[in-house]
Amino acid sequence: MADDTVIMVSSDNGPETTSVVHMRADHDHDGARPWRGVKRDQWEGGHRVPLIVRWRGHITEGVSDVTVCLTDVMATCAAIAGAELPADSAEDSFSFLPALTGRSDGGPRRDYTIHQTISLALAIRRGPWKYLDHRGSGGNKYDQGELKAFALPDTAPDAPGQLYNLETDPGETTNLYFQRPEIVRELRALLEASKASGRTAPRDP
């Protein structure tokens, strides 16, 4: 059974606010470290989760830098099983089987990921760049209550959105909205195109 079973391990997104506050205060432990934010936030601490996959005899061992979203599990399982998904299903699912096996299957690949918060605020990530189409966390309030102590300085208070380079600034501390306007334009256009189409995966499998 172990030889013929694909095992995927992940988690829910973002540590809960109350547990983060108390774990930091009582045990000097931050469940989101080194990412900024917690559950309901648009920052990485509210979205990034681990993904560990085991498939004996098929998977290339090591750590991949391919961007994966948990919506991709649907297309990946279909690819493993040799099933063809209907065009009107799994609208945002890309198979990450090539990333697991190290072989290209010629299918579409995920070039970007769209994030959404509890307030329906949107963000988009492509490679190291992440654009938040709003101010603030998009979820929790950091100007009051127990989260106020964890608020970071706003490095671009006049910007209507946020742009971060996760490769050089994984903690999302420096908003590059005004320094890299060309990246903002590209990612905003991609976000708007995705909203208009209602999907990010191609219609034809």
C-alpha cells in the first residue's frame, strides 16, 4: 500500500490571532514566523502553508520552489489517475505533477496565484512579486486591540496598494509600490483579467 499511495500533507492557512498573541507572550513562539500576518490577513502569515508529498518511486526528492496552491490538488490527482477534468470544473486548478516527478507533461503550469481574504480583498503573486490590491492587511485590524503591538510601520502610506519582493523581503516590511510601478501595472492587469474571466486555469485541459 505504501508503494502505491500518494500522501499529501498540508494545513489550514494562518495561525489564529488569539493563539498567536498568547504564544508570543507566554512562550516567545510565533506560529507564522518568519512571515508577516496571521489568519485572515493577506500577508504571507495568513496564506502560506506547508506542502509535503510522498509517492515512493515517483517523486524527485528535495525542496521545490514551484508556486503551488491547494486548489491544484484537484488537477494533480486527476493527472495522477489519468482522468480528464471537464472544462467547467477546477477553474483554478493546475497540476503540479511535473514539479513532483521532475518531468514535464506538456500541460499548463501555474504562473501566478490569486489570494483572497475574509473581506474579499484580493492579491496576486507571480514569482517573487506579490501585489496586494488594497491597503492594510485586508483582514485583521492592527490599529487597535491586542494586535496593535504587532503592527509594522507603513513604508508607503499614500499608496493605494502594496507590492513586495518575497525573495528579498519575505517579511513584507517594505512596500515597493512607488519604486516598481511597472510591476504594479503588470500584476494589477493580470488580476483584473483573471477577475473578468472568472478563472485562472485554461478552459481546455
